[in-house]
Amino acid sequence: MASKQVVNFGAGPAKLPEEVLLKVQKDLLNFKDSNLSIMEISHRSTEYLKFNDDTQAAVKELLKVPDNYKILFMQGGGTGLFAAVPLNLMSRTGSADYFVTGSWSAKAAKEATKYGKVNLVLPKTDKYNDIPDPSKWKLDPKASYVYYCSNETIHGVEFPYIPDTQGVPLVADMSSNIMSRPIDVSKFGIIFAGAQKNIGPAGVTLVIIRDDLLGNPSPFCPTILDFSIMAKDNSVHNTPPTAAIYVMSSVFEWIRQQGGVEGMEKHAVRKSQLLYDTIDHSQGFYCCPLNPKIRSRMNVPFRIGSVNGDEALEKTFLTGAQERGLLQLKGHRSVGGIRASLYNAITYKEVETLVQYMKEFQELTKK
Ligand SMILES: *Cc1c(COP(=O)(O)O)cnc(C)c1O
């Protein structure tokens, strides 16, 4: 147990379920009766290879992944995948379509321009507070793939649907909302997620890839980012981040016990609703500038005092939150304000604690 009761609303690395941390602590010295720690055991041992297969099977079960997909455990984080995606797929036609709905997809699009032509599907903007209607999309039928970020962690824009790409392979960065809702995997070419937001610690990136997209890497694709090599060698081509994968597998087990991704979705809807209702019923004291239709269930950015935020008031709010053990609520340095991340491990009760503080802070400020 932490020495002081705190709630970690950080955007990533983020809160892990306490049950998982306690289990990992208990297992740390003895991995699967090997008398060795997960950090000490060979990734080519029988125990590890079985564990590797079981962890892939857990992903397949939780997300109902069809048989024609491979599960990979890669390194390099979400950022590594920004390069890996074009390095593996761009050579098909030399161009790709990118939805830019916030900082992370903007970074991915920028990285991709190193390897081919990037078409922007949406009109350019620096205010990421909505997703334009499909009638405004410019999709190119000759694109190698269509890329989007299903949840923009910094701006709080979450797609409430899967974009229709008219048959062009769809690639999704799900780093900050994977396993927070059921998804129809068969609609995707590639799904990837850095683990440290919703499913584990930093160090491992989960990749789900459809078989037919393997086998066309650029000649200069680094081995470590080559999906085909990683798939052929079952994610043990080189040393995988074994300890990070172990914690992630324990999170999968925990999600399963909580009713799977269906359970996570119900939980996410309740928690985010409570916070958005508090913001929307505060008579403008708290402001969330996003279109309610695309507001994220995972990352809730808001301002205090006005749409542009009263920075002094926000500072006071954050200091008071810190004193109460409500931690890591500061908005990303690029946007300012407040951001509460409500990932899978955050409980409803913890959101209630935040909402209680918000109401008290508003009362106190009015006086
Ligand atoms: C955090 C994040 C990334 C970057 O992940 P790194 O592991 O730090 O490279 C990419 N995409 C999204 C949506 C993120 O939230």
C-alpha cells in the first residue's frame, strides 16, 4: 500500500490497478515456479515461450481478434510505431492518408513524411476540438493506408466510431484507449498501443496486424521495426521487454476478472459522465471546449474561469488538489489547464473524490 492515500490522474505512465502491483510484487522473485525472476529468465526458455504464447492468447480473447491477425510485442513506444507504420506499409503505393485530430496524430503524420507522401484527410487546424463530418474528408483510394488516432491523449478527442476507409487498410494508434471498449478488430489493418496508458508500464508496445499486411517492408526498414520479422519470430527475434510484458499480462488478467473490455466500457462511461456533468453544470466555472459528441472517456481536459483559462486560479486549483493527494492533474505543457485521465485502473470512487473537490473549490472561489 502507498504510505499516503493518493489518486493518480496522470496521462502516462499512468495508474496501474493496485491488485496488479501487489501480484507483481508477490511474483517478482519466482516466475512460474522457475525460482528465477521474470527479469532474470531467458526469453528462449520453455517457461518464457509458453508465457509469450499465453499473453498473445489473452489479447486475442479480450479483443476477440480474428485468426488472420498476429499479436506482436514491440519496443520503441508509440513514437517508434509512427516510423514503423510507414516503413512497413508505405511502399505499397508511396502515399498514405492521415487524420490529424490532435498532437499525436500530427506527430505521426510528420514522421511519415520522411518515408512517402502524406495526404491530410481533414482541413488543417490548430484547434483540436472536433472531428469534421465525413462529407469534409478527403480520402485517396490509392493511399497505402489510412491512419488515425482513436483517442488524442492531450486534446481529449476520441473517435466515437471507426472511420470508413472504403477498403483501404486502416491503421489506428489506440495507445490511450485500448481495452476501454470492445472493438471490431476485423475493420483494422493494424492496431497499436504503447502499454503505459491503459494496459501496463512503459517499455512494450502492443501491435495487432492483419496477415496480408506483412511482407512489404521498405528495404531500409530497421530489423527492430520490421513487423514481418517480428511476426515470423513470434516477438522473440531479439530480447523482448520481458518484465514490462509480464506486468501487461497481469493487467490483461485483471481486465478479464473485471468483466473484460465490455466491463471496462461500462466503467468508463460512468466515470467520464460524472466528470463531464460536473463541468457542464458548473455555470461556466469549469469549461471543456470540445464538441460533446467526440469527448474522450479517457482524458478529460478542462479550463477554470473561462474558455481560455484563468491561469492563477488553475494554479491554486492544482496546489489544492496536490494537498489532497489528487495527483498529476496538470494539463499537457502544450495546452495548459487541467487534465484528468480516467484510464481503466481509476475507480468511480476516485472520480467522485475529484468531483467533490471541484465543487468545493468552486464554492470557495465564489466567496
Ligand atoms: C503517449 C502516446 C504516444 C507516444 O507514446 P511513447 O511511448 O511515449 O512514444 C503516442 N500516441 C498516443 C495516443 C499517446 O497517448
